[in-house]
Amino acid sequence: MLLSMTGYGSKTVVLPVKKGNRLSIFIEIKSINSRFFESICKLPYFLNAFELEINQNLKRKLIRGRVYLTVRAIEGAGILEKVNLSLKLVDEYLNAANLIKKKFNIPGNLNVSNIFDLPNILISEKEDVNSKFIKDIIKNIEIVADQVIESRQNEGKALQQDLEKRFTICASKINKIKILFKKLMEEQKNLISKILAQKEDDEEIENGKLEDLYSTLNKIDIHEEITRFNSHLTAIKEVIKDKNVENGKRIDFILQELVRESNTILAKCSNYNISSIVVDIKVELEKAREQSQNVV
């Protein structure tokens, strides 16, 4: 089953931080298509040191795609911060104020609100959290990543159905080309046979005309391209059913080969009916390529 690179998962968990204190954490993971694995993490300060470990876990699970991870405290965040008052700094501000008043004879007094307006009076300190709290968050991040995988699987089913539909259409159309090509070759051979018969009766018929017909016969021979096209179709159907998780790049490579064969058929055979069917095939292959860009 194919996996899409598009997925979503989220979860809110309440975890104990300290004795008697709990913290609500919101975890969200979104993923979209990308050539490689990329991650963009928005983490609270206490997870910064574990970002590499979290990224490695996400890459192991999600394999490919651009992944957006957000972890934030939504309730009880205040227990992770402690505000301290710098008494020494307040003392220095007051001494400076008294000195200015005395020297320049400035009236007035400082009140509490004035003091709190002074810079760096209040110092915010981040509280340390225990290792169990960190492990619980990382474990829940992996649970959300599993939700993303489930979401990718559901999206992958739709992708697989669409791709299989496209390739079934291509198989039907290449079979029509095969029938038309066989008819075209028979017409060319019959024409050569008639000219050869006429040449036996009239030696003045130019050899150049026959050579042109033989050249045309060789040029429009697309049997090899049709065979390869069908071979690539068989290969890509096997890849789709393969249990290997990483199939996106393999599908994209085979699609390039299918496009190459269809271009060669279009270049070699100028027959209108065949050319119009090849254009239809190229449209289906382009649709398939658009879809394959989202396969893991």
C-alpha cells in the first residue's frame, strides 16, 4: 500500500512536572510533500536539548516529507517559570535617586510602581524539569507521529487508486496503438509488394521510390517502444503493490521512462490516429507524475 507524504496528527496531554503540579502540553505534527526529509520544530525551552533526538525519531517513522512539529504548554506554564526580584539592583537605583535629589534639590518620592518600571528589576528564571517529564513528552510525540502515519495511509489509498486508474488507461491506449501500428505496417508492406509487382512489368519504376518506402517502413517501426512501454507498465504496477514503504522515487523514475517511450513513439510515427492516442497517454502520465510527487 502506498503512503502519502500528506498527514496530520495532534494530541493534548496532561503531565506531572513537580509534586502536586501538572502541565497541559499540546503536540501537533503536519507533513507535506518534499524530495527529502525536512523538519521544522517549534519547541519549548526544556526540549531544545532534545531536538536532535526528536528529529531522528520523526525521520525514522515518517521517512520523507516536510514535517512541522509544534509543542507548546497551554495550561499551567507558569509553574515552569520563577520571577525573582533583584534587591541589590533596587538598592542601587534608590541610592542613585537619593543622590540626584540631594545634589540637584529635586522634590518627589519613588513609589512601588515607579520601581517596577525600572529595567532589570524583575528576573525571570526557567525551572528545570525532571527526565521522566521529558521522556513522557517524547513518547507522546511518537504517538502523534503514528497518527500522521495513519493519516498518510488513508491518503495513500486514494493516491494508489488514482495511479492504478491512470495506468489502466495507458495500457488500454497503448494496446490501441499496437493494433493501429500493425495495420499501418501491413498497409506499407502491401504498398511495397504492389510496387515490386509493377517493377517486374515495368523496369522504368525508380529504385529510389522503393528505397523511400523501405526507409519509411523502418522509421515508423515502433514495436520495440510499445514492448518497452508495456514492460514499464508491468514494473510500475509491481512497485505499487510492493510492501516496501519507500516507493515514491521508484514510481517517479519509471514514469520518466514511460514518458520517454511515448515521446519516441510520437517522434517515429507521424500517423494522426497514433499520434493523438500518444498525446492522451502523455496527459495521463503527467497526471500520474503529479500524484506520484506526494508518495513517500
